[in-house]
Amino acid sequence: MSGEVGFDKLVSLTDFTDASNGCLMDDKCVFGAEVYVCNGRRVPRADCLSIRKTTSKKYKHTWKINFFSNLTDNYYTKQFTAGGRDWKILLYHEGTGNGNGTHISLYFGLADPKSFPDGTKLSTNFSLRILDQVHGRHYTSSWQKTLLSSSRSALGWPRLIGLDDFRREDKWCLKSDTCFLEAELTIDGTAMVLNT
């Protein structure tokens, strides 16, 4: 053995040079490696990442919330299925964390993380948005190439939009006491723990 380990076809040159994939930016890229020294012992577990093509299907789900001013619970969730998995949008209509009382907080993640296989991670790209119902100037935030798992099952923004801005008539987020939230995602691959 040469002592070298690697991948013959990690990513196609076409996908690598396509700026929309985020690998090559301004003619620069970053490569990384993690090395574990085991002092001659066998490694009990290893990760194997199964990568799908970067042209993964986009899934979109829209959540219509009527009578927004009547919301009383601390948070609300909307579940949906995409790519063979159950997901959720999590809304804190009066904020949470450092957005408590001042912002709309919005999160996205696995609907039932306890049923997700231990040690398995999903590589996802997702966006959450509050829709501008008149002009299409949506409030959007995104996570790219993030890993979700049973221990890190949701990600989001405690300060997506200020409550005052959200309620302003000229922002058109809230119209006739109704708002629309939207999640869009792609699933790039799955990392699973293998016994070695």
C-alpha cells in the first residue's frame, strides 16, 4: 500500500466550476481533511458520505397562517414531506432567543429527530422566507451545505424580521391578518456511521 487514500471522482469538473454550487468562488477554492490518529488501535466507527448529484430536486412547501393576530402559543409548527423525509417549519411569532419580543423567529429541521437513525446526517441546503404578498420582495435566509442529525435537528434565525417591520402595511408580509411562510430545500447526500 502507498499510504494514500482518496477519491477518483469526488466531484465532476463541470459541477466544481459551476459558481452556483459554491465550490469555486473568484477562481479560489478550499480543500480540507480530518485526520484521526488511533495509536495502532482499530477505529470502532467511521463516516461514509453518499453524495448525490448537485442537481438535486428542489422541494418547496408554503404554509398559510390565517388570523395571525390571534396566535397565543409560544410557537407553532407545520410538518410536510419532501424527498422521502418528514420536515417541519417552526415559527415563534413573538421571537425566541435574542429575538424574543422584538422579532419573528423561524426555524427548519427534521420533524421527528428521535426516529432518525443514530449517527446519520443529511447534507441539505434550505431557505426560509416570509412572503411579501404584493411586490414579491420576500424576507429570505438560507443555510448551505449544512448537516442535520438527531442531535442537530433544526437550524434557523431568531431575528429573521423585526415585529414592527413585519406588521408594517407597506411591507405586505401581513395582509388581512394572513401571512405565508415558505421552505425550500434540496438534499445533497447522506452521511452514515459504518462499523469498521
